[in-house]
Amino acid sequence: MTSTEGRLQHLPPEVRRTLRAYTEDVTALFGPSLQAVILYGSAAGGDFLPGRSNLNLLVLLSQYDGASLQRYGKAHRRWSKENIVVPLFLSEAELRASLELFPLEYVEMQEQHVLLAGRDPFPEFHIDQKNLLLQCEQEVRGNLMRLRQRFVEGGGKQEAVAILLPLSLTALLPCLRGLLRLLGRSVPKGAEALLKDLPSSLGCDSQVFQEVLSLKRGQISPGPFETPRLFERYMVSLQSLVQRMEQLKAEGRL
């Protein structure tokens, strides 16, 4: 068993076969310009849910043009049926140049990824902590603002909230991991372990986040009376997290 196969053992056999076939297809499609194919996201981090989760990939190319991307687009019609989303297309030079702009995304990839083909660039990268803090704060505050806005857009209806809360939590999870890194704490693998062990120092109600995770996974289905309460608790917890971040910054701990 190769090291790559070993790191994919948590995935169902059919998903592993899909990734092998996809990698072979992309390698043939781009030829010598292909620098790497990298799996990231839930499939690399242990949170993959068969039938629900997408497969996220980063394709590094030394060069690309409209014609090569068009060829990939035709091939992707097949792969989209296997829950493979359109990958990120970058050169390694572009990846390095954008480290300061997307530190949260790249630290997530750096710590949870599987190299499927080519050379792994992430061990050489250094993520600036100041940039990471800035993006974490922007994302958490933006999440709270979007939460209020989309609640109004959805008319506060149960069906809208049931979609809104999982989307909000999905965007929040990388921020929580980023904040733990900034505090010098270990980051548990998997969303469930992360939320279960979320330290009280972050000042938010991890229980409500766990409930929204269960909602996201289809494990619970709050009724018309409980859904508004869940939304209120979630919003209060998100507001508490923003306030706690400000306090930790003032104390020099962030």
C-alpha cells in the first residue's frame, strides 16, 4: 500500500477508485504542465460524508490557457457526477504569491491534504500569524452579518433557517481551527471532535454548534418551535465569539 492509499483508507472504496481514475485522467489531460494534484477539504480531513460531501481538489499547473481549461471542462462533465467540484487551478508561483491573501484557506490545506500526484509544495510554506488573525476576524464578523441578512431574506421561515445554519457553520469551522492555532492549542481532527473539545476560552456555546452540525448531517430535524430557538442560540453564540476575539486581542493573546 502506498502512503497516498494509506491516507485515503477512511474513504469508501468507490471514492478511492474515483480519485485514482480522476488523477489518471488529469495527468493525461495536462501532461508535462501538471505540477500536482492535491485533495483537500472534508475528504482529506476525516469529515467526509458519502452522498453528501464534495471532493475538493487543487490542480497545480506550470502553465495553462483557455484551450486546456476548455478541454478539462469537457472532461469534468463526467467527474461532476462523482461529486468532484471544479478544482482550483493555480501555478505554484501563484500559490506562493497569494499566501498573504488567503492564509486561512492555505493553512487548512497545509494541515489537511493528500497529494495524489506530483510534488507537494505545502511543507515549504510559512503562514504569517498576523494575516491569519486578520482573515479569521473578517470571516467571523462577515459570517454574523450574512447570518442576519439571509435570515431576513428567508423571511425567518423554518426551511430557510434549516439551510442557513449549516452553511454558516461550514464557513465557521475553519475560523475556529484558525483561532485555536493562533492560541497555540492543538486542533482536533474532524468537526465533531473540534466542537466537542472547543475550549471555553473562545467564549462561545459549543453545544449549539454541535446541534447545527447534527442538523447539517441530517441527524436531527428541529420542528417549527425549536428551529427559531436554535437560530437565536446560534446567533448569540456567534456574537459572543466576536466579543471574545476582541477581548483576546486586547489582552495580547491573539
